[in-house]
Amino acid sequence: MARYRGPKTKIARRFKDPIFGPDKALEKRNYGPGQHGPSKRRGGKQSEYAIQLGEKQKAKYTYGILERQFSNMFEKASRMKGITGENLLQLCEARLDNVVFRLGISPSRRGARQLVSHKHITVNGELVNIPSYQLKAGDVVGVREKSKSLEAITNSLAGSDKSFEWLTWDNAEMTGTVMSIPSRELIPENIKEQLIVELYSK
């Protein structure tokens, strides 16, 4: 399936948010890309639709999800009990590639997706190569035995200092457990999910 493989800084500058992780170029030029980026006139008042659409695009780029897949996830979120916007972000967070990234096995979601696709990751002891695989509370995500010495994985784990309340990590076994699906306050992404709900409700 196609994925966005274009320039990441350009997209991050469009949203003025480091959605792909720390970005020195974004820090230097925190305004839109292109020759009119720094222009004050360009930042005219956006329509309500443009703001809502921008928030949806931001969420899609952040989690690396394509339009149809994102639309299907919203349909699923709207059928679930609870707040639709929060349900949507929880579905995004529960994706296997996102959890691999959150556990520190990969420094980026793009890298995490590649590790999953290349069969380096297991779920409950079984190989799973579907990045969008939905995890649930109690699932154990691990690194395949043959892949535990991969430099990309060991380097990422050595440099990872993030921890999340809803995930636990066993460094000796190279496995992480999903303790629960995170509530909204445990999701650090700067996404206004209510705007996405309003967009799809039109």
C-alpha cells in the first residue's frame, strides 16, 4: 500500500508542529514552506472547513495512515461507546506500528512500520507483519529472537528514554505489554480530534 515518502520537514512546517519527531529545520523556520511562508498576508483567516481538514491531515501524517483507512477507522470509532474523537485516537494509538514506536523499538513510526512489515515483531509470541494490526489490553509485543541483535533496534532502545503509563517494557526479554488502551490525557499528540469529528459530521 502506498505511503507518504516525501519531505517530512515540509509537512511539519505546514502544521508548525514536529509531527515526525524532533526537527532542527522546523525549529529554525517555524513557518509554512515556500517563498511566501514567512509572509503575514499568507496567514489570512482560514475557513472553518480548512481548519477541520488541516487537523485531519495532521492526524493522518502523524500516524502514517492513508485516507480510506482513516475514514474506516472513523466509522469504527463512531460505532464504539464513548466519545468518537477519543475513540479515534485510541484506535490510532493501538496500532501495532505505533506501539512499536512508543516502546522505543524504533525511533520513528515510519521505522516501526518497516520493522513490522519485515517480520521482526511478534504479538503474543506469533509473528505479525501487519502495521495496522489492532492491539488490545494484555497483548505482549516483542522482538523476534533472530532480530534481537539488529543494530537499528538495539540503538533505538539504547537511546529511548520515554515511558508511557499504559505500556510496560521488559528490557531483558525485549517485550512490551499493553496494560490498557490509553485515555485521551495519556496521548501526547497535539491533535484537536473534535475538529475531525466535526469534519466527518458535515
